[in-house]
Amino acid sequence: MYYVSNDLFFPPVSEADEDGILAIGGDLDSDRLKLAYKSGIFPWFNEGEPILWWSPDPRMVLFLDELVISKSMRNVLNRNEFRVTFNQNFRDVISNCQKIKRDGQNGTWISNDMIDAYCKLNEQGIAKSVEVWQGEVLVGGLYGIDLGNIFCGESMFSKVSNASKVAFIALVNHLKKENYKLLDCQVYNPHLESLGCREIDREEFMSILKS
């Protein structure tokens, strides 16, 4: 296990353990976070514990042309009951991602320090959000890191049914128009799989990231 020092350095992702943990420690400084994402690494840890830096193998991704929109979801989109904006209320989105109750989870990995760190990245144009509204009420959204050819999704929330899916679909459509290569979803979950995401080898992911 590599212990992060004050230097801006991460070992090769091939040195991650079988769970995908590459390194431990360090801080959430903007330069360190930017280096991590550009290197195929992301932080994920519980509040009060040392920072864990991950590069899982396999990696959950969405190739943008593989997005799956169910018939019922198409009906939701056609009703135009939601309004979508991009990067207009980043702090509100990440704060809602922190507070939202999730099945099977007692708490959140999004600490106050992490909110502050990602808001700094948002000010630098690197972390971005998608907001979903009903009228003037923020009811869903997501945020992540924009690497220019890959968008690294971090978390999403939904206060009403389907709002986070609307955010996800809007993001994918935007990325397609801008010729992004893929949406990084980090680790498997069945909800993402239902939207067309799938696992690929870390080596393939790194090849796309660096191309």
C-alpha cells in the first residue's frame, strides 16, 4: 500500500490491490485531485478516516452510444415535466448528494471537506453539475469531473421519481454532442447497468483516458 506524502505523486494504477485501493492518506488539494483523475484514480472514504485512493479493475463505464432509455422513461421525457440546467448550482447539487437517504447506507462518503474541495474544482471549471428542476425547485442532479474527453461521474440525487435519470440522460446527450469518449461510472451497480453502463478492463479504460 502506497502512503501519500506531500509530493504530488501516485504510483501506477497496476499497483492497486484486488479491491482497487491504490494509496492511502494525503489531502484533497485541488492539484492532487486533478492529478488523481487524470491518472484514472479517485478518492472514496468515510468521514473521519484516512483518504483512500481507488483505481478499480474492472471499471464501470458508459460508452455514450450504448445509453438505454426505457419506454417508460421516454414517456417521462416527452411529458416535459422537468427542466434541466448545466453547472448553475454546483454546491446545492453536491450538498443534496451528501444529504439524500440511500437504501442500504447508514451515512455518506461526501464529507464537508470533500464538498469544499470539489466546489474549488468547480470554480476552476473542472468539477461540473447537472441540475433538474420542477418549477423553481431543485429535485435532482449529479456532479462529476470533466476531463475534456471523459466525464467522471461522482454522485447523483433524486427527490422525486426519475429526476436523477433525467440528469443522467441529459448529461449523456450533452457529452455525445461534444464528442466525449465515455462517461466513467467507477464501480458497478445494477441501476447504472440498467442505463447501459458496463464493466471494462482497467487497462482498456486507461488506454482511452490517455489517448
